[in-house]
Amino acid sequence: MDLPEIRKKIKDLVAARFKIEMEMIRGLSRKNMLKGSVVKKYKACGKEGCKCTKGDLHGPFYYLTYKEEGKTKMIFLRRNIWESAIKLNGNYRTWRSKRAQISKINRQILELLDIIQRQNNVSLEKIYGSKR
């Protein structure tokens, strides 16, 4: 890849990154977020003769899972906040996804800059004209 191609690619990547950053700043930064994951679970109660002992589990029940000090925590979400929690968690997931896209673009830019550096590296022999 020659220098003009690399410059164009970097310019395109910077523009793509800027677009994502503006989406985050203009839209997502105004939305509340709920960190973690909202998970849906079905459970057995264990009572004799209950339908769940035959495989027809109770639920769904929603939980918020998140990490705290290296340990996974799980909080039961009451029925009246399910929808809100799912929406707020969706905002968080969108934010994290956009952030990951920016990281990927940054890595691509750095790889292109490394190509430029490798292409421009010279040896001492080239400077002095011969080995010393």
C-alpha cells in the first residue's frame, strides 16, 4: 500500500470514527443507562406435584447481572420495572457497542501508521553508506 492510499484510508477511518462519536455525544449521552445484562430465567420451585417438576418451569423472571469487585452479582427485577430495565440496559449495550467500534477504528489507524513507519525506517548503512 502506498502513502496516498494509506492517507485516504486513515482519512476515511477518522471520518467514520467522528460520525460514531457524534452519535454518542448527541444522542446516547442524554440517555440513562443500566450497566450489566438483563437476563430472563425460568425456575423450578421444587414443590411436590407442581407443574415445574414435569418441566413446565415458572417464569419468566428477569434479573440484572453485573460484576462488582470481580464477582458476578444478580439482582431480581420486579415485574413493574422489567421494561424500563430492558430499555436502559439496551442504551448501555448500544453505548458499549459504539465504544467498541471506536476502539476497532483506532486499532486500524494505528496499524496503518505502523505501515508508514516501517516504510520510512532506514538503517545506519543507508545513512553512512556502508557498514561501520
